[in-house]
Amino acid sequence: MGRKKPAEAPKLKFIEHYRIMWPFIRPYLFRAVLAVLLCIPIGALDAVVALALKPYMDIVLVDKSDKSPAYIPLLIVAFTVVQGALNYAATYLNAWVGSKITMDLKKALFRKLLYMEPAYYDKNDSGYVIQRFSNDADEACNGLIENVRLFTARIFSSLSLIGVLIYNSWQLSIIAIVILAGALLPLAQVRRMIKDVIYKTVQEKSTILNNYNETCAGNKTIASYNLQERCFKLFDQTITTLFKLSIKMIQKTAWMTPMLHVVVSIGVGAVIGFGSYLIVNGTITSGNFVSFITALIMLYNPIKNIGKNFSAVQVSFLAIERIADILNLKPAIVSDARTGLRGIKKDIVFDNVCFAYHQDAPVLKNISLTVKAGTTTALVGNSGGGKSTLVNLIPRFYDVCSGSIKIDGKDIRDINLASLRDNIAVVFQDNFLFSGTVRDNILIGKPDATEEEINRALEMAYLKEFVDEQEDGLETDIGERGTLLSGGQRQRLAIARAFVKNAPIVILDEATSALDNKAEAVVQKAIDNLMKDRTVFVIAHRLSTVQNADEIIVINDGEIVEHGTHEQLLSISNGAYRSLYNAQFKNKA
């Protein structure tokens, strides 16, 4: 469990990013626009109360007329009821639109994630992936939609109230509007001030998620090595950093609300002072003044709290920027080719293949190899020599840096990617099993497999007896990642999955190395069944499992140093394979 240094915030590309977001907004544009339009009367109706006070003050309180305009209180109540109903409708529509856009965004992001190449997962931990591909969508849509509703209502409330101000006194309106503009001017700097803080916060939040994921997945390792305090210190360090970032965010934004309070009080004070002078001079009536002050306070009150909402909107905008960056990603492994692969009839040829995970650190160096269809090729050699990397190039988990891999004369980059992988079954050392049942995991190999095919796969993988012993049979739940199964059972279930796929090319990447001798013996029988009549690549440290291979390739430090049958390689004095063999079987000399 380690910490990654937060990267610098990327430069923002507003037009490009919002263009990417448009397809998610367009299907719900009518409802979104309707929700915004509903906010116009919601805001505009705020002016009714202030406007109604002028005739009421002038007629009742100043002139003391008995002809009281009784309709005014009723009118205010009626307008408030209408405003409340519209507010409910706007809130409902906003929530509906926001949830729909969030849902579509998450689906698009998850689809993007599914098609990212393994190298992307090598570079980015699970916490980063969850934060960027899930949490950002919530932050972007939910915060933005709600605040757009508030801002729209407040904008039209402000415009209508400004109209009331001008109607009552253009002289006082100038003072009020100048002070209002002065109060809002500093808000333009908020985005620039908080961008880096938000980006670093996202990085730290992803680290928190990664801490939780690693604790769940590595709980036994943590317990066996007594890593609890070490893990807690790393978690505590991240939490502390998040706290400091949150304080920094407050430092950069919290000044806005008290600043606006001060400016507003100056505006109200100036209006009261100058308004008193205008009343005495007879320029405006008392009703004008009361109506003006009411409109001014109603205008200034939401503005005093606008700083908090404005910051939230900026957070949402920056989340949209991050989402757009993700949607703009192009997977490194792509295939627009229409040519399909229908089995293998001749051979698989590695032609001068070179590969490196990182520039200037080659893993495979000029590998040339021909594998005949229907044969078994074993790859052995020192650890880290490039064996797994070589077979990972066949289904294009990674692409070669130079050279080519051809199946029956066709470069695999010119074969449709889905078709290529349909023809390859892979059994790893640590196979990933999905939460669900035995049946669910077997059907991953072939979703439309019949009961006969499933039972045949179970028999060939020596898993039939285990399944028959279970009360729920094929519907037996295996737990998250197959935790309710033994190591041998997990491997045999993975082999059954490969059986039902019935692919002509099979890759066995140290499929028995993590098992004890008893489990290995059973799994090896299942593997022998899987290898029949297929083109097989076997990676193994235990040479006893590959002695019958048609050809054994010895790879050390990214290069083929020897190749041949078991007997041929043993006959090479001081050979690399013979040294490996003697090291493993020295007690049997």
C-alpha cells in the first residue's frame, strides 16, 4: 500500500469538453429547458411582494384611507401558492434530468473502462478508476443541475427585483446596482483559485478508495505480516492531506459570503441614507421607499449566499472537465478490421518481435518463432525473462513495439479484435472468477452453452464430482472472486470455462504453479484434456509438466536462448534447459 504523488491539474479545454457532453444532454433537452423555464416565473414572482407594498403603504399607512386594497394580501398568497407549485415541478424535473444524465454518463464511462487495454490498469489503481469513472459523474450532474436551477431562479428574481427598484426610484437603483456589480466581480476569480485544490482532492480521494480496496483484497496478507499499523498510518496520512485540502478550499472560498454581507450592508445603508433625502424632497413617496427597500433586501439576501453555490457550480464544472477527459481517451489496443479468424490451420509466427512496457527497458528482444497448428509449445526460463509477456501479445493484451505476430499469414493487428480473442482461451495462474454461481462462471466461456456442453466441460475439468456433491449443484454460489472454493477448484472451474469456450488456441500461464502436489495432479489431468487437438502455449516453472511438449522454448532476459524437444535440450552440455532441469531434479540424479 503506497502513495502516488498527485499530478498537476490539466489545462482546461472548455469548448471541446462541453461538446463531448452535449450527446448526454440532448435526449433530455426539452425537460431540462422546461425545468429552467419554470424557474423564470419562480424567480420573477419574488417581485410581487415588493411591488404590492407601494400601493399598500401609500393608501393605508400614509393616507390612512378606509378604502383598503384587500385584494393585495390575497394576491400575495395566491402568487406564493403558484410559486410553490412551480418550484416543486422544477425540482422534480431537475432531479429527473440530473439522474438520467448521471446514469447515461456512468454507462458511457463504464463502457469506456471495459475497453481500456491492460496497460491502463497497470498505470492506474482501483481507487483512481472508481473516483474518475463513477464518483465524478455524481459530482458533475447532481451538483450542477441543482445549482443551475437555483441560479436561474435567482437571476430572474434579481432581474424582476431590479425592475421594481427602477420603477420605484432610478436614483436609488444606480446605487444598488453599482454596489451589486462590485460584490459579484471577485467571483470571476474563484475557478482559477480552486482548480488545483479540487484536482488534488480528487487524487487523494482515489487514494482513500484504493486503501479500502487493498484492505479488502489483501486482508490475509495484512494480518499475516501484522501490517495493520502500517496501513493505518498510510490511511491517516491521506485523511490528513484531505483535511488540509478542505481547509485550503475554505480559505479560498469562505471569504465570499462575509465579503458579500459587508458589501450588502453598505448598499442598504447608502440606500437608506439617500432614500431619506429623496422622501424629504418629495422625489419619492414612502410607499416607493418601502417597496424599494423590500426589493433591495430580497435581491441582496440570495446574493449574500451566492458564494457557496458558485463554488459548488465550479466544482461541478471541473468534474465535467475530468469526465470529458476520460470520454476523450482512446484505447491503445483498437481494431477496426473486419477480417475474422476461423480457427488456425497452419501456424502462428512471431517475426522479430520486440516489446517494452516502458521506453528504454526492453522485455522481449527480436523474438522469432514458428508454432505449428495443433502442437504444444512450452516456454521456460528464468523468472522475469518475458514468458508471460510473449503469450500476452497473442490475444493483444499488449501490442508489439516492432515486428509482427501472424496467424495463418495474417497479422493479428489486421484481424478483428473480438474475433481474435474468441479463438483464444487463457488459463492464468490466478484466474479471476466473478461473483455468482458455478454455472455463471462456466457460461462466461460460452453464454449459450447447452446443459450437455456444461456437463461435458465439468467432466473434462474433473469438477463434476464436486458440483454433484453440492446441494445447489451448478447454482452453488462461489463467493467474491471464488473465495468459497479451494485453489484447485478455482483452477478447474477456470479450465471448465476454457473447455466450454472450445477455442482452437489455448494459453496456460503457470496454471498449476500455485497448487500443492495433490491439487496439481488433478488440475494437470484437466489441463491434459484441454490441450487435446489444440494449439497450446504452456508457461511452467515445473519442468515435469512440459516434458511431453512438441517444442520447448527457453527464454532468458527477453531472448530465445534454446529450443527443441525435452530430449534434444537435455543433450546440450552446459545448456540453459539442462541447468534448469538438473536444479529441479538434482535429488533424482
